[in-house]
Amino acid sequence: MVLRVSFYLLFDLEVPTPFILMLRPRSNATQWVEREEYKISPMIPVVEHTDIVGNLCQRLIAPSGNFSISTKAEVQVPDVVAVDFGAPFVEIQNLPDSILRYLLPSRYCESDRFNDLAVSITANELPGYNQVAAIESWLRNTISYIPGSSNFPISAVDVNYRQSGVCRDLAHLGIALCRSISIPARIVVGYLYNLKPMDMHAWFEVYVGGCWYTFDATQEDKKGGYVALGYGTDAADVAVFNQFGPGVVPLKHLVNVEIVAQEHENFHPEF
């Protein structure tokens, strides 16, 4: 399917304010960006760079007063999420160097605290994809998904204690459980078609069988419609905007995802 995604932010800034934004999707093996539009008002100089894992980041200094950011993109994505029961665990010595960072504890994913729980959840499962599927099922059945219940990231330990959270929180706990049994896991932030209520979304991916696979304990099925904006070890790496100086809250924050006209749907990216 081809999705049209859009995001709008409006600020009222008291002083000139530095921002780092992460609002441009990039083409990869699971998504292809067909069209893109990025507007800021008033127009000011913007510098773009690629971070350590390949996310597209934009740096700017917003002037005082009203300042808005508007992005749109049309992105080809799979109709369904890939499922591969039996995909094997990858021995640590065989992991690519770029994957190793996703094995370690991080700010919001204290994987060193979850081995006993992860071993209990995954008992009798085949090492690899099947273990992660068991973790996803446990999250869905144990941790209450409550959209809008938290405005700030909390750690996996806190999520497990509270037994509830937003999409980001369930992703953090899933990541921590996977890493605790030596399965590389990373957070992804972006858009999801038909998400209710509509907002930015977070899920997690794991590396098994030589590939990254998507898992999302907030959804009941493996439907497609995911558009990724950023990948990282946890939420600290993938904020869609970081602002420096006096704290600000957007006056408006609008997210929309819709399917593009039928004639686009036969397009399939090749890599």
C-alpha cells in the first residue's frame, strides 16, 4: 500500500530556540518514499545530517514568535507485517558489528534487570523469533495499553511495575526483555495507518534469522501500514523533536495517515 502521512507542529516561542528534528522518513528495505514535502514558517536556514544509525535529522534555530513545521510524504509500505516463526537466534559472534549496540542496556531499557522474567516467558520456545512472539503476547496480555496516559518516557522497570503505559512504554519493556536473552532489539518511531487515536506511534524490531522483524504489542494482528521515521536504542534516540532552552509545548500537534489512490498500490520497491 501507499500511505500519505502528515505532521504539523505550531509553537509560540519566547526566545530564539535551537531544535533538532527527526521528521523525514528514509527509504529502506521495508519502505520507499515516493514523494515528500517539508515546510517551516517563517523560512530559516536548516542543516540536515545523518545520525549514527542513519536517521535523517534537521538542525535549526527557530525565531521567537509563532513557528510552524509541516511535513508530508507518500510512502510505499507492505500490506502486512512479515512473520517468520522458526527464524533462528543469531549467535553473538555472528552478529554484524552495527547490530551489537542493540544488545546492551540503555537509559529506558534496563535489560540487565529482566533475564529471569524473560526466561520464564519464553520457556519451551525455539530460540529466536518464537521467543519474541511469546514476549509480544505476554506484553499484550499483561501490560495495559492506555493511549495518552503518559507524556514522558519511563523505563522498562517502571512500566513493569505500573503494568500499564503508552505504545513507547510497551516497546521499552519488550526491548528490555529481548535484550536480556541476547536478542538484539531497537525502538522505532513513526506512523501507523488506522491507529486509534491517531498520533505518532512507537513499536520495536528484533534481529533474528539475519533480518529485522516488527513487533507491536498494542495491535491485535500483523496488519501493515507502518512508516518509520527513526530507529534507536530507546526513546532518547528517536524524539521527533528536541528543543533546547526554555521549555515549550506545541500549541498545535496534528498527525494524519491515509491511503493514497488505488492506482499507486501496484508499486513494489526493489532492493
